[in-house]
Amino acid sequence: MTHPRSRVLVTRPRAQAQAWVEALTAHGLDAVVLPLIEIATASDRAPLDEAWRTLHTRGLLMFVSASAVRAWFAAAPAGATWPATVRAAATGPGTVAALLAAGVPATSIDAPPDDAARFDSEALWSRLAARNWAGARVLVVRGEGGRDWLGDRLAEGGATVEWLTAYRRIAPVLDPAERARLRAALDAPAEHVWLFSSSEAIGHLPHVARAEVADATPPWSASCAVATHPRIAESARRLGFGRVHEARATVLDVVACIQSIRP
């Protein structure tokens, strides 16, 4: 069984994972980076450039993740600023933080409240549903694939919704230190907790682990995961994780969840 002092494996992309490692470490946890997603540029840059050119015509840009925010602003023309007439929407605190860091005013951002039961499209829609969306032009900024749920709700309300692929999520190539962490987690599953913030990371895990376990069966049934959304938790269960806990996607909630895990 997993002890609360077990090593926490943060599986976000490296840049995001490091910030989480620092935050979890500050709360007394032993946390390390083990990225299971790498963010790559979109295959076609032209749609991003065009979206920036027409930004002022939009009523709302919905960003599905902090990675979407970073990819969007990485394509910004020199001297570009956020138009006062355009709203930015985010599903959770990490995406809100990325928008603020990019210079979007807090008064221009729509997001679920800090005390929302969970951070997702449904929670965001509860803040947007009462508005008149007839005739509004909405752009959903995301990676390849993803859910269309929120866009469908906006379209039902009369908005014209378009989707922009701003980045790609690919399986990472681990460096030697990360491979050693993976090997340790596979050898001693009871001494590790996997922190998952996306189902894509879970989908990449079997492929990333295969090189380390050769023909052996990975010890998922003996492994413990903390997932930041019910859909992510279900993905971990489908992979075979023996114990899966759910926590809101905030540092304090994740810390409390991990500390509640008893041997």
C-alpha cells in the first residue's frame, strides 16, 4: 500500500510539471517531474496567424488549457495586445493563471469560481449559459482533438463557433533521470503516487513504460494514482491502476488528497 511520504510523479509537460513539483515540495511532499506529454507546435501555423489577425472580431476565445494559452500567445504579432471587447474563457485556475501571465486583464476572463466542485467545460458553461450568444463569434483554442461539448452549447445558443488547433500533444522522450524515475516507480509501485492531469498522459504511459519493463506486465494493479477530474480517473482505472483517488486541480486539494492516502 502507498505511504503518504511516497514519491509523487508529476506527469504534466515539463514546464508545467516543474511548477507543480515546486509547489508540492513546498507543502512537504517528495515530488519529481516525470512528463508523459510533450507539447509540440501545430502542424500548420497559418490558422494561428489568421486568428490573431481577426481577433478583434471575436466575442470570446475559449482556451482549453494553459498549453493552449501559451501556444496562442507564442504566435502573437509584435506589439499585439488583448482587445478590450474580447472575452477569454478558461476551465480552471491553471489556465486562468496563464492568461493573466500573458497580460489578459482579470476583468476580461470568465472561469469557474475558485470553489467549484471541479474545473471543466461543464463548470465553465454554468458561468456562460445565461448570456445572449446569438450572433457571437467564438473561437475554441485547443490541441489536436478534444471535446466539442462547450462549443456545441454555444452553437445551440446562436454563436458561430470555430476550433483552432494551436498545438499537438505527443508522447515524450524521457531523459536519463526521468527514465530512472520511471524504472523506480515500476520496480516499487507502493512507494510512488502518479499525479495525472490529463487522460492523454495515461494513454502515453503504456508506450513509455514498455521500453523499461520489456516483456513483463507493468504493475498497474499495485499502483496508486491521483487524478484531477473524474474522466481522468476513469482512464486510470481502465489502464488497471489498483487505487485511484480524485482531487480538484489545485495544489492544496492535491496535497490534501495525497496526505490522506494511508498505508
